[in-house]
Amino acid sequence: MVMKKFLNDPQRVTNELLEGYALCFPNKIKLVSEKIVVRATPKSKDKVAVITLGGAGHEPALSGFVGEGMLDASVVGDIFAAPGAPKVVEALRMFKDYAGIVFVVLNHEGDQRNANMAIMMAEKEGIKVTKIVTAEDIAPGVDAPASERRGLGGCIPLIKILGAAAEKGYSAEEIVEIGERFNKRMATLAVTLKVATHPQSGGEIGALADDQMEIGMGQHGEGGGNGPEPMQSADWVAETMANKVLRAVDAKAGEKIMLLINGSGGTTLMEQFVIFRKAYEVTKAAGIEIAASYCGEVLTVQEAAGFQMIVGVFDDQTLELFKSPSDAPYWVTR
């Protein structure tokens, strides 16, 4: 299949995108050992480091959120593939003298497998790592066990909270407790209109007819929900999805939430704002306060068309941390 992308050698795309990223933001991040992105100015070692791992091809996730008040490092794998355990251990060693390491891992088989292997290897060297997993996708069902739910774009607001807690000097155990509290009341649901192509092979990831959409499709084209269905209006999609995610987090009148619309790569801001408008109406009608909101791209899948609706319920502490200062290339809070 012929791709219309501005690429050179497809086998070098990960290296080249990371090189370009580091050149673009030299005052915020730097590239170490080809595929480890770290803060240009490290935090003090008496604080906990927050790191993550994940495949390339989802930009700005995950390396776009390395910076003050967010991640200390992101270990990058090839396109849509988790980095190998040795590279992850290499990154963990960089933070062995910090007050601790909190390791954010999305619930995907490769990410989990390589993360667990890296943790075992690191702990044999005396490096203590505390893991926190995001598994907020409700497509398998609200009551599905966390092991069956995927980690989607909800990792980004969680990283914002964890990074702020680390910046304030909380211990690794305290940071994970805060994160799990938010994790338990966070939900994401995705909808796809057009699948992505793999930038190294040109092959389509998944399948959807031109007049179909799928609520619940995973970010790599995995099936979810009830399968493809006919296209519906923006209001119908937004209302249907908002009701599902609000129910999943058990949001009650008077509570404060985050409402985030994450474009998948091929959905315009125009469409995202139209979706947000209806989701906002549904939320306000339920007496729920939107204390933080965002429309844009935080985790994409190349040119896939669709979006993820992400909701999280705040308590006073998590809201304060979410609104704390940060200075990552793709998330700046003053």
C-alpha cells in the first residue's frame, strides 16, 4: 500500500522523530541513548522520579509529557511496540539515587510484560521501583476487571497528578496512593471513524467501512464494544459516550470532574469542540461541575479519525495537583 507521509527510511522513523523532537525542544528535554527522553534540567534527587514507557507513533504521547511537574523520563519503543526490558533498565538506572521511582505503565500486553521484566532486573541490582497501571478503558464493560481493560489517554492526566505530587516531595508510596485514588474514578471510551495505517508497512490497522464507526475500538484497531455500527450525529455520539463514562466513574451531582476530548490524529478541533459542547451539556444537566477541561491531541494513532472521551473525578487533593505548575513540551500549566 502506498502511504502519503513525509518519511525517509520507514525503519528509521522512530530514531528520526526523536532526534527532531529533541532538536525542537532543547530547553525542555534531551535524548539519551537514542530512545530515552529525559528532562533537560533534572529535578533534585531527594524527590521521586516518575517514568513511563511506550511505543512511538502516538505523539505527543508519551514523551511529549516529559518535563517539570510531569515525567522525568519516557522510554520509547518502535512504532506501536513497547521498548525492550534492557533499554527500560538502562533508564531506571539513571534514577537509582533518587528518593524513589514511580513507573507508569499502560495496560497493554507488551508494555506490561517488558515493564515487569525490567522491574525484576532492576530490583536484582537493588533499584526499587513502584509500579502504577492505567486500565481505564470501559469498552469491555464497566464491571470488567482491570486486567481486561486497556490503558488509553487517561495516562496523561494521571501523569500530571503523579508528577505534581513528586515535584512537591511526596514519597513513592504516597504518590501511588494518590494516583490510585484518581485511577479508580477515571474512565475512557474511544470512538473510531477511520483506522490508521502503520507508518512502517502501510498496512491498515483494523477495518471500518466508510459509513461505519465503532465505539470502543482500541487505539491500535482492536475491537471493542458492540462492533461497527452506522455513523451517527455528533450529538448522539457525545451524549451516548458521556452518559457511559459518567456512569462508569459514578459521578454524582456536586462532584468535580475533568472532561478531556483527545483527538486520535485525524479528527479536527472543530469536531472536537462540537463533541465537547454536547458532553458539557450532559454533564451540567447532571449537576456535575467540570473543574478542568481540554480538547486536543494528547495520545494519537497516526491518522486514525475519532476521539477518546476521558473523565476523572477529583477530590480536593487531586484537583490541586492537576492544576499545579508544569512545563512539558505538550502540557504547560502556569
